[in-house]
Amino acid sequence: MSEDKKSEIPKFNIPIEGSLGLLALGAIGYIAWKKKREESKLKESNSTVNTEKDGKAIS
Amino acid sequence: MGKRLAKKVLVIGWDAADWDIINPLMEKGLMPTLEKFINQGVMGKISTLDPPLSPMLWTSIGTGKTAEKHGILGFSEPNATTQTIRPVSVTSRKVKAIWNILTHENYKTHLVGWWPSHPAEPINGIAVSDMFTKMDKSQESCPFRYNEDCIHPQELYDTFNNLRVHPSEITGSHIFPFVPNADKVDQEKHKWIQTISTLLSQCATVHNSATWILENKEWDFLGVYFDTIDHFCHAFMKYHPPKMDGIDQEEFDFVNDVVNSAYRYHDMMLERYLQLAGDDATIIIVSDHGFHSGVLRPKTLPNDPASPAFEHSQYGIIAMKGPGILKDERIYGASVLDITPTILSLFGLPVGKDMDGKVLVNAFDEKVVPEFIDSWEDVEGNFGMHPIEMRDNPWASVDAMNQLVELGYVEAPTEDNKENIKRVVNESNYYLALTYSFKKEYDLALPILEKLVAENPETIRFLMRLASCYQYMGNNIACRRAIEKLRTLDSKTIPHLDFLEGSLLLGENKIRKALEMFKSAEKSVPHFPNLHLQIANTYFKIKKFDLALGAYSKAFQINPDSPNVHHGMGVCYLRMDKYEEAIDELLTAVGFLHFFPAGHYHLGEALMKNGNYEMAEQAFLVSISQSPGNKRAHQWIIKLYKEYLGTPEKAIYHENFIKNNIKGTITIVSGLPRSGTSMMMQMLNAGGLEVLTDNVRQNDDNNPKGYLEFEKVKRLHLDNSWLQEADGKLVKVVAPLVMSLSNDYNYKIVFMLRDMDEMIRSQQKMLGKLDDGSKSSYPVALIEAFKKQLEKADIWLKSMPNVSFIYVNYTDVINSPEEQIENLNSFFDNELDTDKMLSQVDSSLYRNKSKELQK
């Protein structure tokens, strides 16, 4: 489909636990929230790897 | 092609949305986006169809056609190949939908979640089917994939799959706005949180899909459908304030705001659509039906597949804004069938003459004259539908499959599957019959219902609808038989049967008995729709206008949007000479329902009596345009032109119309000799009807008050040319000759009945053949012949479209003259002088009582 278009991206807060407001934004809100969760997961797993390296207890 | 009025059109479907919930929320500022929306456009109620089942209704919304044409008949259908059942699918839709027509016209057309729309049709854009949001048990764990048939074009499957929201993603942040004390809910006991999570995730999947299209693709049309409000209402309306009897207080405290929250969430989503669509888009928000709240909520639901429909109410919502649409205005008289014709006009495309809906022309700020095409079904080309080999009639396919089973080519289905298929076929036939009944095509509904009842004699709802069908078709005997059977089957149906029987009696002008039945029903089902309307109509018939107004007020409390209630109140005020009030009510009635010839007619009468002559002229003209055969409307407008508007030349057209097109009406009193026909002639004459008589036959000892006969009647079977003399008058015609009346006139017939034994004795006495009491003198053959004549007359009376009739029993007139006169007056539209009629009843002339009565 060649008729793709670029729509304006509104600014919004993205709490990690999500919100109704974010859900009501539709695709753009959901994609941003999903990304935030993935980033947080990654961060969490990186921090776990780091703490393992540091030899501290894993929570 | 007509003028294109809209640049692009966005249709947002909110299943079951109802102003009764929205208005209080808007008043509190809790649905600000919708409030702003309606200030910038039009709003109104939209009437649903029967049966109010969503897959059928949304297909009607998408096609402009009723179910017998579009072919979607319920929630499920047989899968002939696998001999199982499946959810209704788009391949069973027999006609083109708006998105197919727009595809043909090369518009960028998208569709999300419409019910039914699976498998996704190959339209000129993106289609996301209704099955995309559904998830079966096997897919409860993340991540999930669904059938690629959900998405067109299939290469976008992964894109949309990434937009799907799983219930496990819903968090406390989403739930707390619905259930503030969600953390305290015993989730073992109550499944509320799970239900809300599932509904929100499905809703978000639809919303994500639709907004992604608007964000990323060019579009001329997008239709997006949400079932969320409906599902929230089915699960939580019983907890909605005010608290219903029988609802636990603690449960009520937990979830009483869920329905409101669901609406508020839709308002939040709407804001995003307005941002994405832009000010140059035409946006239509529509629901397929409303949802009962307050006292109309049913306390229990029957155990049948259509039971959710009992919670649905007659009016949903429509709101519309965009270029060329009126601002901050109400529209009236919209139906779910009107959406597709209106969208076609917005694109400057012709409306199919085979569509059942109309263009909502009153929503536009300029005059819109719709263009028409015979049928879009006859137009060839690419409509973005599935190839013909994929489309089928599942009901016919079952027949074909059964034949193959019988021939031994295909293995027979298991007993369970067989039973399921039979159940689904029965349901679809039932819904088809309801559709025909809704369209008043009772002759088509009848054979379906009769077959269903023959095969399922104990199924209450089939028999109940059959009884109603008989009633509408005037087959009172069969209707009463069905009522009697129903009374033996289920005591819970008795109030409804009393209502039905009351309606039968009212139709037979048996006013007091009808009222007794309605009152009996009222004790058990005080909020039963239409009951108070019928009670009011009954009081109106006997000119008890205050009581009628009281009953109309009760009907108004239950259904304030009923055009019939406002019409009834208006006519009551009219007859009470309260013209201002009458005009208000009648304007409301025709506002709700524009095609309402009686409403416009009475509005004309009220306006005329109030001195608003120009407006009265308009009202009569509308009434005449909707019902050209209404002689009284022509007569009123003739009077108006000649006596009030000073334009007698305009009256000529109407005078000629009456002369050339409207049949005259002759009133007939009929019956067998000595059944009281002369007494009835005297009564009606005293009541104000002019008698056609030549007085050739003089009064005698047998009939001291006179016969009031007309000699030429005796030759009616040979010569009916004299009937023109009887136009507008009352004439006596003996029963065997009544069938010789010509079709050139309308007839109002009062048919007298009397105990056969009494009648024969009276005849014998008159002829000097006095009964000596011996068996040999009793004319058995004569009695049989008379009975046959009465049977023949009965069939004729019921079969003639130009005949309205009332049976009156001679003995009843003698014993309870007031009641019988009341019934007669009702039959003659309350135009008789009942006091004078009463003076004509002389019980001393009742001289040949049956032996039973003499005891």
C-alpha cells in the first residue's frame, strides 16, 4: 500500500503500569507503552546481569 | 453522480449506547468530548429493528436493508462442510455493504471489527474482522496469533497482531477507574476484574487497529465497531444506580459505577478519533439499539438464545458532525436502516431503491435531494467481496448436506452436532419470522412460525409469536387457541397472555372485557411496554379522556420517546379542546416519527381549531402525501381552503380526488332474520346514522317499532346499482345477501348474532308455525342451513379488505345495553349519540327467550 502518511505524534506521559488515557490514545499510545515496558524489562535484566557480575544477591 | 457532500466519512459504532446513560454524564461534564461533538453537529435517537440482535442490526446498518434481504439471521450459522455450527460470517451476507459500494467507486475504504465481517473482505483498503479481537481458550497465553483471514491485506497481519492487547496486559491502573476498590474484590467469588480486563483488552485491540489506520493510511471511509458498551451493560447494568431489589449492597458498592466508566472511556477514545479525523471529516456515532436502565431493567431473563435482547431498548443514539451538517440541532425519526443511504448521499452516490432506509436529509444545512438507483446488487464490477465460491447460504447448504447424507455420500453428523444444527436453524427461522412480523408481512411470518410450533410445540416464545401473528392477521379463533395452549404451558406468561387477549378484545370492540384483561396484566407486569398505551387507547375509545391521559402518562414514564404515546396524548387534548397542549404533543409525535399520517392529520386538526390555518394546511398536506386515501384529511383541507384561507380554487383538486379515488362508505346491519337487526337499525338511527329506507314494509306486531328496510336490497344479488344511494348511509342487508355487496365501497358492518333456538322460534312464530314442542316440528335441517350461512358470512367478513365489522349479540344488548353501546360507539369512532341509542333498547320486545333463559 503506497498511500502511507505520517501523522503528528502527540506528547504524553508513559507510566510503566499504563493508564486508561494511554490506552485511549490508540495505536500510538499502545506502541509507546509497549516500548517502555520492553525498555524497562531490558533495563531490569541488564541490572540483574550487572548485580550478578558484582556478586550481589539477586532479588 | 450527485454532489459529494463529505470529503471523508468516519462511522463509529457504539453497540447499545443510550442517551439515558449519556445525558446525565454529560450534564456532570463527564463526557466532554461527546458534548462538544453534539454542540458542533446533530444528535437524535435512532430506532432499532426487531429482533434487536447485534449481528443482524449492524448488517442492517452497513447495508440499509432488513434481515430477510441481507441474510444474517442471528449469532450462529451452520457450517455445512464440517456439519458443526460457527459464528455468523460475512460470507453469508447476501447483499453489498457500504464498504463494498465505496470500494467499487474507488474510495479508500477501511473497516474494523464490524459484526459480522469475518473473514476480512478484500476491500479497497484495510479490513480487520470481528474475529480478530476474539480469543479462544487455547490462546489465553501470550503471545498469540490468530487466523490470517482476520486481516485484509494479509501482509499486514503482523502489523495488526502487534497491536493486539491481551487481557493479561490490563493493570490496576486500567481497572481502578472502573472499580475503585478493585484490590478488595474477592476474585474467587466474583469474576468482575477478569470480565473488565477481557472487555478492555478487546476494546483496545479494535481501537488500536482503527487509530493505526487513521495514523498511517489515506482514507475516505472508515467504519469502526465497538461491542464494549453492550458487553459492559450486559455484565454490570444490574448494578447500575438506582440499586435494584435483590442486588446485594456490598456488590452494588463495588461495581455500581462500571457502566458509567465504560461510557467515559468511550468518550476518551472519541477524543483521539476527532484529533485524527480532522475538522473536514464527517463523523457519525451510532448505536444499534439502547439498553434498559432504571425500572425497565428485567429482573430475570428467559433461558433462550435471544434472551440478551430483552435488555435492549428500542432507541439507540445517533450523532453526526462535519461540513454541511447542522450545528447543535436535534434530528428525529432516524432508523438504523438510514445510515447506509445517508453515507451514500454524503459521497454523492445514488441510494438503492431496494434499500429499506432513507437519507437523513434533516441533518443537513442545505436541501439534499437524494439520487436513486434500482439496486446496487445489479451493478457489476469489483466490490471487494469474497469470490462467489466462498460465499454461500448456510441454511441452504445444510439442506444440501442433509441430502448428501441421505444419499450416503457424506457421513452423518454426530447426534450432538445434529442437535446443534437443528437448534441454530430453528433460531434463524424464528428471527426471520420476527423480521417479517416487524415489517408487517405477517403472511410471510405465519408459515414459518406455524412450522416452528408444529416441530417445537412446547417452546413458549414460538407459540407466543404465533399467537401475536394470528392476532395481527385477524384470525382471532386461532389466536385464542394459541393463548389457551400457552396458559397451560407456563404460568409466567399469563400477564403477557392477558395483554394479548385484551388486545384481541379491544380489536373486537369489547371494551370492558379488554380493560379487565389489561388491568389483570398490569398487576403482574406494571412496566410492560405498550400495556399502558393499550389501557389508554381503551379509555380513549370510550371517551374517558382524563383516564386515558393518566394511562398515557404511565406509558410516557416507561417510554418517553414513543410517538404513539405523544399522539395519544395529543388527540386526548384535542378532544378536550385543549389545542395548545394538543399541538405540543402532536408536534413531538411527528418529530419522533415523521412517517405518521394520523399524527400529521390530528396536528392539522388541532392547528386549524387553534386558528393556525397556514400551518394546518401544511400538516394536512403532509398527512395526505403519506396516506392519500384519508378522506377526512381531504375534507378538512377543502374546508380550510374554502372557509378560512380564501383559496377555494385549491379545494378543487381535493374534491376531485375524493370523487375519483376514494370509495364511499356504507354502513350495514346484517344477520339472520329475527336476530335483532331491526332493533340495531333503530339504535344506530337514533345514534345519528342516516337510514336508507323506503318504508315499504310497515311495522307490525312482530316488529312494532318498524323494520327500516329498503326493498331493492332483496335483489342485491341480481342488481347492486342502487348502492350509490346508500353511500354514507345505513342499510339493512340479510346475512345470505351480504356477500353480494360490491367491491366499489367500503363497508362498516354490524352483524347481529342470536341464540339459534330463540331465532328459529321467533321466525316460526312470525310465520304462524308455532312450535308444538314435538321433535318432529323442530326444523333441524333449517338450523343446519342457517349455521352454514353464518359460517360463510364469517369467512367473507374476515377476508374482505374493504370490510370492517363487529359482531353484536342480541341477548347481550338486552342484558347489558350500556356495554354493547360502548362497544358500538368505539366501532364508529365515538361518533354516536349513546344516550339516544340506549333509549331504543326495549327488553319487553325480548319475547322468545331460549328455554335455558326462561328457567
